[in-house]
Amino acid sequence: MNALKNMEITFVAAAIIAIGASFATAGANTVEVSASSSVIAQAADSTMPVVTVNARRLTAAEKAAFI
């Protein structure tokens, strides 16, 4: 029981440190990112691969045979 209490305290302490670090560094080194028109055009021209599966469904007896 004592080990579980120590794990809980460790987790809470780590969470408090992580939240504090998050707030402390929230405004530091923000980066502005924008895509050029050529990147946007290239993304629009790409085609998405499509997979078509032609198979029949298994019956209840066939499903039971696999188990």
C-alpha cells in the first residue's frame, strides 16, 4: 500500500512540474508557419490510393468453424 501511495505522489508531482513548465514556456519561441502556393497545389494534385476488396461474407457456420 505504501508503494502505491508513493507512486501517486510521484505522478502528482510530475504532473505539477509538467503543467508549470508548459505555462512557463507557452510564449517562448513561437514559430510562424505558412505553406507556399506551390506546396498547396502539389497537395491538391495528389491522388489518394483506394483499395477495393471483392470477397463474400462468411456465414455463421463458417465463422464458428474458425473459432
